[in-house]
Amino acid sequence: MNKKELIKELNDKGCEFSKIRFYSKSPYQKNRFKPEFVGWEAWVYTKANSHFGALITQESWEHDKELEISSLH
């Protein structure tokens, strides 16, 4: 997944956001886990609350994508 794919998927599901910070390798995971366990992460800031972002990790996205999307509405 890359930033463009995530934006397209969120737009297709009707999620409104003001900003996305996307990392192809999570800085947190990169410093703490073995390389084979490091995935992407995205901080999604909604228009309603632009000061606090919702974290989406590759693991949570693959486990339950619909739950992650519903948490942004």
C-alpha cells in the first residue's frame, strides 16, 4: 500500500479527512522490531478534529479494514 492507494480507498468509502501522514516503514516499528515485522503506517486527520490523528497500521488494516474505516467517520 502507498499513500495514493490509501487516499483512493478512503475516498471511495466516503471518509473525509484534512491531512494524511503516510510512512512506508513505521518509524516506531522500525526502531523496535525486526525488519520483517515492520509495516506501513498512516496518521489520518479528520476535518472535525484536525489536532488529533487516527493511527492506521498495516497490521490493523489487513486484520479489519472496515473497522479502521468506520473509526474515521
